[in-house]
Amino acid sequence: MRTTVGIVGGGPAGLLLARMLHLAGVDCVVLESRDRAYVEHRQRAGMLEQGTVDALRACGAGARLDAEGLEHHGIELRFERERHHIDFPALAGRTVTIYAQTEIVKDLVALQLAEGPPLLFEAEAVAIEGADGGAPVVRFRHEGRERTLRCDWVAGCDGFHGISRAAVPAALGRAYEHEFPYSWLGILADVAPSCEELIYARGENGFALHSMRSPSVSRLYLQVPNGTDVADWPDERIWDELAARFATDDDWVLERGPVTAKSVTPMRSYVHEPMRYGRLLLAGDAAHIVPPTGAKGLNLAVSDIRLLAPALIEVHRTGSTALLDTYSERSQERVWQATRFSYDMTKMLHAQPNGDAFDRRMQLTRLRRIVASRSAAAELAVHYTGLPLAV
């Protein structure tokens, strides 16, 4: 096979890039190692910054998003049994939207299969060769045999465990990583959300998050020790612990319902520099991971593509690599700000396994500053709703 841009990975980043390139007349091929059912049903975050919403609308994937997405005007911080609302429009002039990543993928897959360039499922990329030269080759397995995809550029959108980042020689890249000493136990439940906004709760027993996927499906998380086995957490124990961590001094009640899914997610921060090696460009989780506390992972992937697509389009139309030459630098300016924000949110809201009374007082002092100071609250709101691209 031969194409202009070979895209490794059919998640939101790879699919959005393919759609933007297709609309600009740039041919590409998407290789996704999993089957369609898996891709369209894997659970991921669903909080969208306005820039992400705008990008999906611009590429024709906004119809269901506009019909079913839930616009949110803030978040609620809870600590010491108190409730504090952070008003995004008043503080940052923007809102966010809840729309599950699974639905974004379904929308983009449908567009890709109906209108776009080739999307090959169960096509496992096994090697990226020649990225430092003029004609990269992606070797992949599909339908029982090994095939090759020759291209001018390769976009590595295959996530943290994919092969793209590994194709960058160790001597030419650098990784920055931080492992957090706790994980999230997440559940999906068939019950209407108990609050109109997301709740971020700091309790003495740990952090809890109340989110939602739709008006009838709630998504909730508990801080748990690393290595936690979901089998040790029956439904009743989960609901009891959530209720305790969300507890307030008013009459608010956590609604309970059937739990349909459980999982444990480790927490880490990871940034790989640079995001370009010759004709290989990294995007999304292939280049960076953030803890989900700040709701930045999906949005960072989309912001990468919002910078990478125009750069590839410019090369195709004019031959100029000016935008590609600065892609890594421009992307990572936003990546590091989001990494810092997610790290600070995580450290402020989670019980530290080795923390002492001083650590707990520092967490509460930071929270008190946010709810008492408009400028501190605005800083949180601006970062949560999304910084502008470094165009």
C-alpha cells in the first residue's frame, strides 16, 4: 500500500487526524490493531473543552454531540463536608461538554467508513522503518499476513503502549515520568446523576469524583491503593464509600443504581520529548499521559491533532515544513501546562499514603484559597476549560 500519511492507531486522535486530512484532500490510511467493536466500546474520559467541541463540529462530527452532549458550567469542590461551586462562564468565559469518548469514536468511525480514506481494523503495526529518511514504511499484520504501508509521513497515534514511541531511538528522546502511589476504582452505573455538575471531593479516606455519561448513566471514581483488586470491592461497599466521601452537612443524597462496569486505573504523568523524529510525528497518549483528575487526556490528544493536521496539509499543498518543524515545541507548551495542572489537582485532592498532618493542612489551605479568591478560582477555571493553542 502507498499513501501520503500513514496513521498508526484508530482512537480519537488518529481518526480525527484522518478526517481533517481527508477534508483537505490529503490521502491517508489508518491502521487499528483492535476490531471495530472493541474500539467503539472501550471506556474513556468524556469531558470536552470548547476547542475539542469546535474541532469535532468543524470536521462534521458534531451532530450527535450537539444533540446529546451535556454542557457544564462549572464543577463543585467538596471538602470538610462543604460544597463550593466554581463558575466557569463567570471566571473563564467558557464551558465544557460531557460526551463520552466512545461516542466520539463511533461518530468518527462512521464518517471514516462512509466517506473517508481506508480504515483497517485488526491491522497490527509491528514496525516503523525509515522514519529518519525520506520514505517511511509501516509493517503491519492484517488478515493473516504481513503487509507494508509506504508513506511520506507517519503519525503515531497508537497510545502509551503502542510501537510509535518505541521507534524513536532512545538516544534522541527523553522521557519524564511520575508514578502516583494510588489508583482510581471507576464504575459505570445505570442511575441518573446526583448532581448537575462534576463533584471533586477531598476526604480523609481519599478522593472521590462524581461524573456522568448521560442523563441516565453516572460515572464515579474512588481513590484506592495501587494493586487494588476490584473483586475486593462489591457494589455495596463502593456505594457506601462514595456516600461517605461525598457527604455534606446539607440534605444532598447520592443516588444509587446497578453497577454495569468496574475497573482500576493507575495514575501517572508522562511526557516524551520530542514529539517528532524525522518523518514520524507522535500525538496523544503516544507522547504524553496525564492523571485523569484534570480531564486533560482526550483534550490534549485533540489539541495535538489541531496543530499536526494543518502542518501536514501545509506540506502537501506548498512543500513547506515550517509548521511541522515547530509542531513538537508548540504542542508541548500546552502539554506541560496541562501536566502541571493535572499534577497539582491530583496532589491537592488525594490523600497521600505517607502524608502527615502538615500535608493535610496544606491541601486544605490550597482549597480554601481557591474558594475564597476569585483570581485563584479563575486560574483553576481557565486551565480546566482549556488553554489556547500555541499556533
